[in-house]
Amino acid sequence: MSTVQISAADVNKLRQQTGAGMMDCKKALTETNGDFEAAIDFLRKKGAKVAASRQDRESNEGVVIARASADGKTGVIIELNCETDFVAKNADFVAFANAIADAAIAGAPASVEELYALEIGGQKIGEAVIEKTGTIGEKIGVSKIEVITGAKVVPYIHGNYRLGVLVALSADVEGADEAGKDVSMQIAAMNPIAIDKDGVDATTVQREMDIASEQIRAEGKPEAMIEKIAAGKLNKFYKDSTLLNQEFVKDSSKSVAQFLNGVAKDLTVTAFKRVALGA
């Protein structure tokens, strides 16, 4: 029996993340001692309908900026947070975030700490953030930075600076900008976990196999059939969750891989990043 106290707020948080019923969420949290990831797996194993997104819906305010270098070989995403939506929509705040993104493109920092050591307007970004905090009257700061490189990097910003995507294509060919934007919109909408199945880590694969096996066993299928059926469910997981295997949102008759190959033979994605505000 669990000794962890499960609050109504915890139950509601899990319900918002998964779409499962309140009583199911309470039981899942109780059975897993309040571990949210384990509770999500518990719900899935019991056959409860779980929403695709597991992200906490609560988020910080701020903006996400996605930017590519002039030569299209480097891309950067930064998330600059503040306390209120009023500040996030302020033109000066957005301009400050863009200035930081410009510095990141030039300096290609590997961390927020390295980003803060770069300069804008003759001042270290870390010092400029402190100064801007005093001017605005709210705590602000960069919480995330992502940098990718490739033959052709295309940036995309969605929802009034609330989500940014970078996609690197294998070649800078005719139509690459438009194709990159289409794939970026796919990433924004479908939130793939990897480029293809080879990019899915072994822990995730085993987790999906375990969940599928439990579901099949609960349906009363013969033990000898479980592994084969679970493998089929894993392939469905790859189709839903890996970018190149997903149905292309603008034309469901083809996969993203097929769409790109139609733009240019053997054109593919070599890297991508997706940053959602507060996630």
C-alpha cells in the first residue's frame, strides 16, 4: 500500500496530461507512489486512453526564437522567460530575445552558461539579462538553447513565439526552404521523438514492448503470439513517433520520407530540434 499522499491537485495534473478519468488517475498515482511517468505507463497498461502529449500544461511566460545563419548552415533556438504574458508580448522584450539569438548564431554556444558569456552591444549577455531584469521589474532569463548544423537548416516559429523548430536537411537543393518549413510544421504539430527508428533509444523501445505485451496479455491472447503482436505494435509506434515514418500532415498518402524524396532524390533530415515554451 502506498504511503505517499496523493492530492487532488496531483490527480488533476495527471488528468490534464493524459485525458484519463479522475478515478483512474487517482488509482494510477496511488499504485505508483506518486510517480507521474510510472502512472502514465500504469494507465496505458490498463488500457486507459492517454493523450499523446505528456507535457505539463503549466508553463512559464516568455518567447521562443528560432533562427538560422545567413548561409543556412547553422540554426539556433533560445527560450527567454519572464513572469507575465504582458512582458512576453512587449516589443522590446522580443527584440532583446532576437538579439540574444543573433549572438548565439555567431557564437554557437553549447550551453546557457556559454551563451551568457557572449556579448551583445559590448556587454556580456548574462549582465544584460540582469540589467533587463531591473529595467522590466520581472525576473527574466534564458532557460534553453539548442544549436544544430547541416547542409541546409530551416527555422520555424509557431504560435506567436510559443514554439520553435529547427530542421537540418541533407542537401541545399531547389525547394529546400519550402520543404524545410513544411517538415518544421510537421515537427511542431506531431512532436516526433526521433528522426527514424534507429534514433529511438533502447530504453524507450523496451518500454513500448513491455506496455504492448501487457495490453495483449490482458486481452487474453496466447503467450506464443504476444511477441509477434507486440512487434507489430512497436512498428505502429515508430510510424506515429518517428519523423520520417510519420504520415505527412499536408498529404496523408505519403510519409515524410516520401515527401522529401519527391522534392529531391535521397533528400532527408539529418537533425531537428523542437522547443515549446515552458515544456
